[in-house]
Amino acid sequence: MLATMATSSEEVLLIVKKVRQKKQDGALYLMAERIAWAPEGKDRFTVSHMYADIKCQKISPEGKAKIQLQLVLHTGETTNFHFANDNSAIKERDAVKDLLQQLLPKFKRKANKELEEKNRMLQEDPVLFQLYKDLVVSQVISAEEFWANRLSLNAVDNSSSNNKQDVGISAAFLADVRPQTDGCNGLRYNLTSDIIESIFRTYPAVKQKYAENVPHNMTEKEFWTRFFQSHYFHRDRINTGSKDLFGECAKMDEKGLKTMVGQGVKNPLVDLTSLEDKALEEGYGIFSVPSTSNSFKSIKENSNAAIIKRFNHHSAMVLAAGLRKQEAQNDHCSETSSTDGNSRDSDCFQPPLKKVKLQEAIEYEDLEESNGLKTVALSLKKSDSYWLLQKPQCSFKLYQTNNSFKNVQTSLTCSAFRLKVLSSSAASSAITALSPGGALMRGGIQQAINQMVPNDIQCELKHLYVAAGELLRHFWTCFPVNTPFLEEKLMKMKSNLERFQATKLRPFQEKMQRQYLDKNLTSHLEEMLQTAYNKFHTWQSKRMMKKT
Amino acid sequence: MASDEELSLLVIVVDVNPIWWGQQTLKESQFTLSKCIDAVMVMGNSHLFMSRSNKLAIIASHIQESRFLYPGKNWKSGDFSGETANSLTESNLCGSKDGKYELLTAGNELITEEIRDLMAKNEMRGQQTETLLAGSLAKALCYIYRVNKDLEAGQEMKSRILVIKSADDSALQYMNFMNVIFAAQKQNILIDACILDSDSGLLQQACDITGGLYLKVPQMPSLLQYLLWVFLPDPDQRSQLILPPPVHVDYRAACFCHRNLIEIGYVCSVCLSIFCSFSPICTTCETAFKISLPPVMKAKKKKLKPAT
């Protein structure tokens, strides 16, 4: 936000007086490339935003006392402008809004997307963020190198995430347009762009009418007023006079419905036309004498039939709209026909379809024999090697065995009533061996190292490892050095490693020494770095030799 | 509530290889089979003492059979009168002489009787000199399984096997041993090992895989102290105690040609047999293999600098 004067070369597109910002009166200026606001009486702009910085604008809802316009920047900041002119505030605000709507798209920066992408990645992955802080912010490596590998990896991910599922159409969208009484015997319908879109997607006929008539013959508002007034919209569709704009739509709908029914369902085993209310007897449903002449049908039945017909048609159109979108994305010449009333019927595919359906009905995959792949049997000539771990050792010589047997039998003097099984000296020597520090407990102390080192040192060490790993990865991928680019990179990486060691590793080691921590926790890191240096030196000396 | 207590079953498998123990007697060591069985009895009593709901089983692993020392064939826990009289000598069932808990007395008597019987009956048949450890472990697993089936609904049981090993490993039982170990692992049964003489690779693996403790006892006369200190606590309690650290287990495979333990070798891709050196034909499945040698580098001729 720079406080600047309007430069003379800037073209001012719109000036709106009596606009308040942060409870101060002033005037709003829309220039060719930016929007600015100056307090009353002053000629310096206190608020100035380039159109490129603005992400979107928002307006206060209709009916609120305060008429406001809000600008949301890419950085997340918001600026509110309050239009305080008593008479023409709304008009002014709308004028500003329309102008911004036209100007903002021109300035939308494409490069922002990449920046946003990077920010998103850093926010999602705290380890990456820490690595970024360690390496780039402390200037060990440059930001370009850091992002060089990563962005390419994630570009693939992004393209897949763009194919998000489209939001379908709610079947109740027309019902959601709840009319409100206006107070003076009228009705108010609230139409949002979502609802309009749903109507257009479901009823392409209406979309057509809209395209024909707006804005040539009538305004948008008029169009929608006529729409809601027409009988087309209301329950009882009585196709009276063709003066109605939407009478044609009703006729088109009827045609569409007829083709849909004629097309039928893909499944040849289902017969739609035979569905009707069949009553068994009185009390088991509507028992009516089948009437052959239409004129005897009551008016109520007629209107019921009409409503049901319209209901079916509406559902069919909603489904079709969803499928239509999918078809447009997948395949233009897809062979599968949709239930859309306008698509073509594919007669030639009828017989195989029936066969497929019949087969599905009579076969169960689980019950079939499994047709495994033909395999080759393993033939082993000598398989006892698998069973033996070591060479069978006969540890006891034969002469020993016979004697032993006799000895054991005679020596068995165990008794259930023996009192002294263990002597105290034997017990105490065993206890000392088992106590911490004893002969048997040698390996135990090393396990506690993670309890001896404080947590924050452990965290720092982890960060060091991640950072060092990243640098070493860049370093080692340079080998074998084939191109001059790799050579340069190698030299840079070596200096990066040295810088890392100096700026990060040494202070850490000194800190540890100061805290009297005796453990040498960084010996492995140093070893890794030293290996890298050695490799670099050997490569360098080889290069020198080649040159001479 | 007594019924809510978790049952703990300890199965002690004692290696009573008569040849090894006979050697011990010949060497006139202080530690004979009797002393070992005494220690095992005290250990068993202690385990039964830890909780009312604890169960015990002792298996003797001989070179010709594996026999249950405790409980006996007709033994019903707590019921040592009546039916059991048939299988035991009457004279021994005289009740507790020293005020000991009756169950423990009866148990100990049974154990001593059985072991005498076991060592007396068997004579040296054939060339077998190796303990049937794999078989005993399999019997232990079956027993655990059977006790598990007999539990009342809602009772849970944790079991472990303690192996007291004296003689060397038997190489022929390797496969059976590994099967037993994996079966135990699947059933969450710990295998602990207390080694008297020489380290056993198989038991080290068993302890490592099932999560048990492996201990080689440095002094045999103190066996009981080691048993009570290290192997008596339940697996749940072991995490609270400071016990000997686990041993490093040698998992190296042995090559098929020399039976040496190797770290890096050649593996046949058809039959997965391991060799220490390359051979063009695998001996087990007779597949032919070719190996590509590294490209031969031509020696660069160095220009000889003229001597100045």
C-alpha cells in the first residue's frame, strides 16, 4: 500500500465521491491499472491496489443498510469501501463493481499460480517447510535449486487434481427457489447463479430461449419474471395460447419425453410400457373400471397424470444433464446411448446387449471354475538341502552313550520333599550377574540414548539430518559428471556443503559441547560429509590429470 | 473377581537328554539331573503360587519320546484323589508331610514319579542321540491349544513356553523347529529359552521371533535363581523390569554347497537355493545360468616420457 499521487500518465476511468474507508470520508478513483482511495480534502492516495494484486471483490447483500464493496487481495488482506452517498450509493457501487469485473480478469497474473502452488506445498508439509527454512532462508542454497526437483514432481499431481468431480445438479433446485411475499401482493423469487446454471443445464430449451431473447428483446430480469409467470413453470400445465414465450418449450419437452419413452431402457429384459397400477380387488389398490374413452376421465385424474408426467420428465432431464456432461468429456463418438431424449438410438447393438444381460442373470462368477494360468511345475532333483541348517553333527560318541544312560538312572535322586534346592552363595552370585552393570547386562545401557538427550536437541538433530540429506542428494546426483552443467552444479554443491557445515553443523556441535553432552551425535553426519568431500577431491584430481 | 482374572499358562520343556546328563555325572559336576528337576519343580510351584488361576505343564524331552511330567494323564487340576490312584503308586500319595499346599505336593510327587519312570524304562535304541525338542515344543503347543478350547466363555488365557536346554541343537529337526516357532508366533505364544551348556541358534531365533527371552546361564548350580529372576514374571510385567538385553541373533543363511554361513551369495531364481559361489548349473533344480562378466578394459598404453 503505497501512498502515491496519481501520476499524470494514468488514465482515470471512474471517480466516486463520498466513499468512506475506515470511517473516513473520501473519494474512490479507478485508474487503468489500479484502484485508489484518497481521504477528503487530501490529494494523496492512502489506499492503492494494483488490479493484479486483487484476487476478488465482494459486495454487501441487497437490503443491508450499509452499501459496501470489499476487495480481497492475493495475500489475504481485505479492504472495505463504504458508499455513503445517500441517493446514488447503490448505483455507484454497482458501477464500480461492474468496472472492476471487467478490469480484473485482464490483470490476473498467471505467475501467481506457481507461487500459490509453492505456498500450498510448504504449508501442507511441515518437514518441507522446515527444510526450506533451513536451506533457503539461511542462504545455503538458492530457492531455484530447492524448487528445481520438487515442482516437476508435483505438476503431475496437480493435473490429476484438476479433474475434480463436477458438482451435479440437485433435483430440488426448482423447489429451492422459494418465493417470498413481497408485501404488496407479489412474489419475490431469489435466483442465484447456481440455480440459473442448474436450470440451463437441465432444460436446454430454456437456455436456448434465453440466448435468443436476452439481451436483445428483454433484460435478464424480465426474462426470469416471464419464466416464473408462465404456466410452464407452474404445476398445472395447461397448454393454452402460444402467446406464452415458453409454450414452445412445453411442446419441446413433450416431444423429448415421447422420444425418451420410445427409446426405452437399455435393458431388454425390462418393459417400461407394461408398468401400470394393477389392482387385484377392492381394497388392494385403486380398483377402477378400465375406461376406454378419455372423455370420462375426471379432471383430477388428468391433472394428476400431468403432474406425474412432468415429475418423470424433470427427473429424466436432471439425470440426462449429468450424463451429458460426462459424455462430452469422455468420448464424442461414444457408443453407449444415454437416456437423453435427444441422443440417437443404436439399434444395431440391441442383440448383443440382450445376450449380455441374460448372461449376467444366469451366471455367478464365484461359482465358476477358476481358470488359473497354466504354470510350470518346479522340479527339484535334490531337495534335502532345504531341510538342513547345518551339517548333521553327531555330538556324542557311541562309547559315551551307554555309560551315560546307566549313570543317569542311578543318579536320579530328586524328591518332592527336598528343602534346599539353591544355596545362598549361588543365588547371590546369580543376582549380581543379573543386576544392572552385571555380567549379563552389558548390552542394556546403550538403548537409553534417546532418554539421555533432551528433546529439543533431538529435534535439531533431525532437522540437520533432513537438510544434510537434501544437500547430499543434490551432490551425489551430479555423478557421473558428463556435462559442464553438472560440473558447475557439483562445484556449487560442494561449496553449499561446506557452507552448511560451517553455518549449521559447527554451531550445533559447539552448543552440545557447551551443554556438556558427551555423546558424539554428529559423527555420522560428519562421516557422510567427509565421504562427499573425498569423492569431490578424487574427481577433481582425476580431472586435473586428464587435462595435463 | 476370580473369574475375571486372566489365566496364565506356563509350559516348561526340560531337556532330559540322558547322554548329556550322564556326561554331567561322569564329569562329577555338582549339577545333576536331579538338581535340575528340583529347580524346575520350585519354578513350577512358584508360578502356580503367583495367582490362583495360573496353570502349569511340564514336558520332559527325551531322545526317544516327549512325556508330560505334569499334569498326569488322569490328572484333573485340584483333584488328586480317586481316579488318579490308578496311574500312580499308592504309597506316594500320602499327602503333604511338611505343611505344604496340597496341590504343590501332589504335583511334585507326580513329577518325580514320572521322571524316574521315564529314565528307568528307556534303553538305548538305535543311534539317536539328539533330544526331540521340536516334538516336545509341538506337544506343548497342542496342549496350550487344548486348554484354550476348554476355557469357559469370556476367559482369556496367555501362555508361554520355557525351554531349559542342555544338549546341542539337532540339525535334522531344523524344519520342524521353524514350523513350531512360526506356529507359536501366530498363536502369540512366547518361547523363552534358558540354556545350560552351548548356545543354540534355533532357540535364539525362536526367542527373537516370538518375543521371548534368551538367557545362557553362566553357572548351572544357580539355575533356580536365574529361572525365578528372569523367567517367572509375566510378559506384561517384563516391560517394567530391567532384564538382560536381547542377544544378537545370527540370521545368516547357510550355503547349500558347503553349509557355511554367508552374508552375500548367489540365489537361484527358480528354486531359491543359495550358493556361495557362482556355478553355471543349479544343483537342486538343474537350471542353467549365464553370468555376464564386466567388460574387459583395454590397458591404456602410457607414453614413456624420455628421460632427461
